[in-house]
Amino acid sequence: MNFSGTNRKQFIDALKSREYDLIVIGGGITGAGIALDAASRGLKAALIEKNDFASGTSSRSTKLIHGGLRYLKQLEFALVKEVGSERAVVHKLAPHLVIPEKMLLPLREKRGFGSLLTSMGLKLYDWLAGVTGKDRRLMLTRGQTLRREPLLDKEGVKGGALYAEYRTDDARLTIEVIKKAAKYGATVINYCAVTELKYENEKVSGIQVTDALGGTQFVVNGRVVVNATGPWVDELRVMDKSRTGKRLHLTKGVHIVFPKEKLPVHQSIYFDIADGRMIFAIPRGRTTYVGTTDTNYQQTIDRVVITREDAQYLIDGINNNFPQVHLHLEDIESSWAGLRPLIHEDGKSASELSRKDEIFTSPSGLYSIAGGKLTGYRKMAERVVDMVIENNPRRKETTKCYTHKIKLSDGQLTNIRGVRRYRGMLMKRLEAMGFEREMGHYLVENYGKQTEKILSRLNDFTDADIHLRLLKAELYFTVNKEMTCSSVDFFMRRTGRLYFNMASVLKYKGAIVNEMKSLLTWDDEQCNKDRALLEEAIKDARNFLIE
Ligand code: FAD
């Protein structure tokens, strides 16, 4: 069955009628990873997401597959080793989506760790993660650093370092993992909230679900239930009456996006700001984005937005490091804010809290997983599924984890050379069709070889504007193959346009909502509701300007 927004009824019927080995609550990267691990090892798995896939923290990160250099300072060697090593693994699984990116770390007079300590720290970072050859860290002179990034404040830069990381799109990565889980037989659905846990002999045995789009309620039965709800983990533990002992500590992080011409950094850069914290500036397509903050958060978790204060903090950090750019709040094109679902430790500040993941098992048998990183999703999933399998009577029929071999995304591009070759050819084809070359980056980094499926639909549409035809072809693909159910799903999490190409959202939003109306056979009321939600998302992305 196609993983399509038009097949929701069939997925819901399957959920109602089967008995699952494992039900995963939460369709962020953690839940997605668990569903894929479980289904590929032979377990009957279901995944239930209350909103859209990746609509929580997994579309609101810095979008790096990274080892977390700063965790070395906190002596988190095991964490750095695990996530650092995972970078290369996840890159191999999706080389179009997890892309090598050299990070520039400027060194300054009387700030940071100094050249010797930084050099040793980066050497340790490489060693822990098994980085070899020309990917190993490279120390730079002052001249080399300024040539790499001429916008840097020349006063005080005494040198720099280059080290290897990877950039990604967190929401696209989550969607690709979910699609693969569905391919391996997991039953997956979005817009279905778990409202109650079901018990038999005091052991959790299923969930009560409300379908937010269809309005119906139903029960899903399962031997084991895993709570992978990120910032909502404690809500589910309260539902299970097991929120005792350790608890979540949510911290907020925001990112702001500028048109490239306003902040034309040449490459990704990780620099310290006045209060000693480090932030990133990362070029992406026609934009550069900057983040992040790390502040304690106690407000509503269902709608997290950036404030004027958050935005100003980042702007000051940029203006102090890049004195020629003179950025203002009005220059910000878009933004996002997310919550880190960390585990509380008494007396520790937001930045000091560990990013390690932990699994809590309640007396009812509910497993809850909290903490962790996007980068480490595969190993987190393996640990959870190992525990689930341990207690499953069918454990002899299951296999060991092999998700390190399961390539993500259809029409695999096998390595980065293949990605570059394909992108080069595609750019020429796109140019001949009337697109700008940059579109090749956008399509390949979002969809990989699936781009061919999208382009093959271009001629189904008769609009004179080729960009609108492309958008409609993308919409057709993401509705039918990626369970897109709303225009926010499409513009924010399937295409990233709401963050990185706001102009295209503003220009084509009306046409896309109308196209969705016919694809998903909406009535006027559904259509108006969708339009209002899209306007709200656009407003949230520039909320700080009207506070
Ligand atoms: P989420 O993505 O929040 O998923 C939980 C899901 O559960 C949500 O979609 C929610 O709707 C659903 N849910 C909740 N309640 C219910 C219910 N009752 N029924 C059904 N579904 C429910 N990590 C990195 O590796 N690299 C980075 O660059 C990076 N940068 C970060 C920057 C910031 C600002 C933040 C906040 C985090 C960053 N992280 C990064 C960490 C990473 O993003 C998170 O660890 C990860 O996304 C958490 O995923 P998750 O699936 O656990 O949670």
C-alpha cells in the first residue's frame, strides 16, 4: 500500500485489527528509528504520531549530524564516541541527505581554549569518532582563517581550525526513516493522538487513539508500548502514573534565517559570543541560518516560538563577530524554535545538562526514552529494541540490529561522489528547462534520486510558471509517498521552504492549498482550516517582529 495521505483509512483499519509486538508513540527521529529497527528485525511494529511526523523537536534542531564538540568540555567521552562514530554511518545510509561539511572554528586572543588546547581537543574528537585521512582536523594560521572567512572580525583572530561534520535536514531524515520502516512492514500513521493507555493485569497492553483528521477513536493492541514522545515524554508518564524519580528538563533553542546576501559566510562556522557560548552560522541554499540559544523552558510545549529577545541575542552574537554585516531584526526571513527533551540534574544549568539518552521502564512495562541526539537515533533505537526483544516470546524469530546496512531513500545514490555527479547532470537538465542551477542542490538534498519521480510529473501540470509546476509535482509526490496531510506539512517538513525559501511560500501558498483541496478531496471548511494553519505557521516564523 502506498504511504499516502489518501490511504489513511486503510492504515487505521490495519491498526485496529492487528496485535502488535511493539507500539511506538511519537513520530520524531527517536520513534522513527525504533519503528525501523523493530520492523527490520521481524517485530510487528506500529508507530502513532499525534501531529505530523517530525513536527516536534525533530524539525527544529541545528540540522547537523555531529559529534558534539562541546560535550568534550563536559567530559562526555562515551557520548562523543558514539555520536561521532554514527556520523559516518548515517552519511553512508543517505549520502544526499547527510552531507560532509567542514566546520571552521576561529581562535581569538584571550578567548576560548587557545591554539594548543583546541588542537589537542580536536585530535581527541577525531580519535574518539574514528575520523581518518584528510577528514582529520587541520589547524590554520591567522591568514588562512581570514582567507577562508573574510567576514570575520580581523581584530583578535589569531588562527583557526577546520574539522569534519555533516549537515542534514532533520525532518527529511525522519521522513525517510519512517518511509523505510513502513517498507519493512511497520504500520505508521500521523495525526493520531494517544489519549489513554490500556492495561491488562496492570500491564500496559495497548493505546486509545483519537484520529485528529477523521475524528474517530480507536484502540491499538500491543505487547509492548514505547513512549518516544520527546518533550512530551513526561505527559505520557503521567498518563501511566509513573512519573517518579528522574524527570525531563526542557530547554529551548532557536534559529534565525537570513537571505544569503545579508550574511554571506563562505562556509559553516562555529564561533563564541560575548557570554562564552558557541553558536553556528550555516549556509544553506539561498540563505544562511544561525543558532542556537539554550534557555530553560516552562511554557506550553505544543507551540514553541522565538521571541524578540532570542532573536536579538543571536543577532548581537553575529554582529560582534562579523562587524561588516550590520544585521537587524527586520533582516530575518524565517526562524524556528525547538525544545531539547533533556533529563533533569539538580544544580545544573541548561547548557550543562547531559545530552545522553536514557530509557525508563515503569512498573506497567511502559518504556520511555528521553534525552539523546538526532545523530544517535540509530543506536538509541537499537538499545530500545534489544530490551523489547529480550522479553518477547518470539525473540528466536528475530534478528540482530542491522540498520547500519539499511539504505534510506529510494533510488539510492551510493556515495558522495555519486551525489555530486547526479547533481551536476541534474543542474544542466534543470537549466535547459528554465530553472536556476541552485534548484539542483535543493532537489538532490531534499529528495536524492526520488527527484526523478517528481520531475516525471512536471508535464502533468499546465501552468505557465515552471516553478509552480515543480511545486505541484513535489506536492503530488509528498502526498502520495510521504503522507503529507496539510500545506504546513508540505512547506515546513517535506520541502523546508517555510524556513529556507519563504518567498516561494508567500507566492504559491494559495495555489498549493487549492491543489491539496483536489488531491485530498477537501471540502471548503477543511480548506479554510488548512489555510489558517499555514498563515499561523508563517506568522510564527516572523513572530518576534510584531511582539
Ligand atoms: P520529537 O522530535 O519531539 O518527537 C516526539 C513526537 O512525539 C512529536 O512529533 C510529538 O508530536 C509526538 N507526540 C507527543 N505526544 C504524543 C501523543 N500523545 N500521541 C502521539 N504522538 C505524540 N541533535 C543533533 O544530533 N544535531 C543537532 O544539530 C541538534 N540540534 C539541536 C538544536 C536544538 C535547538 C534542539 C532543541 C535540539 C537539537 N538536537 C540536535 C537534538 C535533537 O533534535 C533531538 O534529540 C531529537 O530531535 C529528539 O527527537 P524525538 O523523536 O525524541 O522528539
